[in-house]
Amino acid sequence: MNQKKYILIITGIIILAIIAYFIFSKGDKIQQITVRVKKGTFPIEVTTTGELIAKSSDKIYGPPALRQVQIWQVKIQDIIPDGTVVDSGQYVASLDKTEISTKIKDEETNLEKFQTQLTKTTLDTSLDLRSARDELINLKYGLEEKQITLEQSKYEPPATIRQVQIDLEKAQRTYEQAQKNYKLRYEKATANMQEVTASFTQAQRKLKDLQDVLKQFTITAPKKGMLIYRRNWDGNKLGIGATLNVWENIVAELPDLSSMISRTYVNEIDISKFKVGQPVKIGIDAFPEKKFTGKVTEVANIGEQQQNSNAKVFEVKIIINEFDSILRPAMTSKNTIVTAQIDNALSVPIETIFSNDSTSFVYKKDGGSILKQQVIVGQSNENEMIVKEGLKENDEVSLMQPENETHLKLITLPKEILAKYKEKPGKTAVKATDSKPLTLKTQSFPASLTKK
């Protein structure tokens, strides 16, 4: 019995020893996680959020003759879903026909009115000119009668002959005046007919123009491609119910997906860092495993104000070097722009830099012990920070605070070094909470929060 109890006690001690070994060895490992100080080219990067757009696209326009028929606005009554792949000549959208249908009915009424007026004028002209021609014929007969009377009166007294001559002259003058009047009446009738005919023809042409424009209210694709909705000034998509006008008569677009651009917006504080030609690393939120490269192609000279904010931002366009069929307009991209590179710089992960008030320090490994070493830091990127003073290449620094941190004394830098960097405030100051790792955040501007 005593032997069994003895065995149980020994077994328990061994188990406790094993558990203690794993606990303390794990703790030691955590405390001993260190990284080496690197020396080399240090990239200064700014990370922003952007939106993919096509470098170029074909516009799908509405009816081009809207202004000609005096229609200034028209609504999209129906349109196929955004992102649909269409073929050349395939149906895309239809426009609201209410206004143009009303105009067509009005013009049909006007055309009937001018048709009636043309018929009436034609009949009136025919009757008037026929009456004038009959009058000329009668006057000609009367003139011939006067001539015969004059020939038969040669044996009459002179007074009678003279009277007949006077009657003949009057008949001659009346006939000539009637001929001139007929010519004037004919010209007047011709002018009236031309005026009415012109009005009738104009009404016919206007009705035909309206009917031709009406046929264009059904929109088809000019070529094969993926249809995307256009956006208005605040970035909203213009689908069913959107209004087209004669100055921006675009129904949708067919982007060229072979060349894509990431459009992003940068804070006015950082815009001075951006230059055309800077290299960019690009990631797509929808496909995190995909990585692309690009370069800055355009930096706006004039800023824009964000909606519901006083912040000013500048548009920056980045062309993507590679082609991939997965890239689509309106996808969100993460753009890491290399704004500068510093040669022969010492750098460590940001997590290794700690701060107490205005003093920055690291936990440096020195043999089997840990030292609390003051450092002077410089610029940083998303993951690392430059160390100007306090460390040298291949030094090992801890990523975490040691358990005995409160008992460690800060090893300060020489006064002459501190004085040198104190003259340049703003380059070395790093603010953070007491004895906590520094974390630097780069402000980005989601496309949904900025002007499209």
C-alpha cells in the first residue's frame, strides 16, 4: 500500500514538472521573440483605397436629334442590369416616349390643318383664275365686235364713226388692263400656294423627324462589351428613372477592360508626396491573392471637397500594368504608392518601437539579457520605421515588452546626439501611449466617400 502511494506521489511530481516546464518554456519563447535590425533601401509608402475604372470606354448615346425636335430631357424607362455582357446590336435600354408621343400627335393635327388649308387655297385659286380667264375671253369677243362695227360704219356720218372708234379704244384698253390684272392675280395665287405648300411641307418634315427620333428611343449596343451604368456628379449610378439631357446624352458605357485604372483620392496634406511615374503595388479587395503593379499617371492640380466634410482631396490616377480578366470597373483596390526611397537606412518593425512621453526606445538583446535602449527614429512606412541613432545593423530587438520591464533602466544616447536632433523638431518626435508599441496609420479615402 505504501509502495503504491509512493508511486502515485512520484508520478504526480513528474507530471507537475512537465507542465511547469512547458509553461515556463513557452513564456521564455514569447519573451525571446526578436528581430534583427536591417540596413538597405527603405521605401516610403502611402496606402490609399481606390476604385477601378477603364482607361477608355465607348459611350452609348441616346437619340442625337433631341435638340432638333426641341426635347431637352428624357428619362430612362428601362435598361438592362449593370455589368451585362452585350453583343453588337443587342437591346440595351428604352427611353420614356411620353413627351415625344404628345409632340407627334400635335404635329399630326397641324399636318391635317395645313392639308385642309392647302386644299382650300388650291380650290379658291382655281376658281379665281378661271373667272379671270372667262372675263378675258368675253372682253376679247367684245373687242372683236367693236372692230366689226367700226368696219361697217365707214359709210356712216363722221360723228358716228368717231363714236365707234372711241368704243373700240375703250374695249382695247379694258382688254389690256384685264390681261395685266390676270397676270398679277396669277402671281398672287402662286405666292399663296407656295406659302401654304411650304407650311404643309414643314409640318410633314417635322412629323417625319419626330417619327425618326422615336425609333431611336430603343437603344442598342454599338459593339460587343460589358455594359456599365454612367454615374452622376455625386457618384450614384443612373439606371431606370435617370434623366438624360441634350448636353450629356449618355445612356451607358462599354469600357475597354484590357487597360484598367485605379482612381483614388489623397488628402491635401499628402498630395505633395505624389509624382507622375511613381511605382505602385495594387491589391484587389475581392481577390486578395491577386497582386498587381502600376504607376501614377495623373495627379490633379486642383482639389475637391468631400461630401459632408471640410476635407480637401486630390484625385490620383494609377494605371495597372498587368491585364487580368477578373478586373472589373467599380472594384475596390488597395494602392500602396512608393513616394520615396532612402538608401542605406537602418530599419526595424514598427512594433519594436516603444515610447514614454517624447522618448522612443527599444528592448535590445545583449547576450543573455535585455537592455532598454533609447533611439532616434525617422520616417516610416506601413510596417517599418527608420532608426537614425541607437542601433546598428544586425542588432536584435524584441517585439514585446519583457516581464521585468519595470526594473530596466533606460540607456540614453549621448547629449551631443540628442542636441543634434533636438534642433530639428518634427523629424524625431514620435507620440504614443506609455510603454506601448507604436502604430502608424495611413489615412485612405474609400471611393464610396469621395466624388466619383
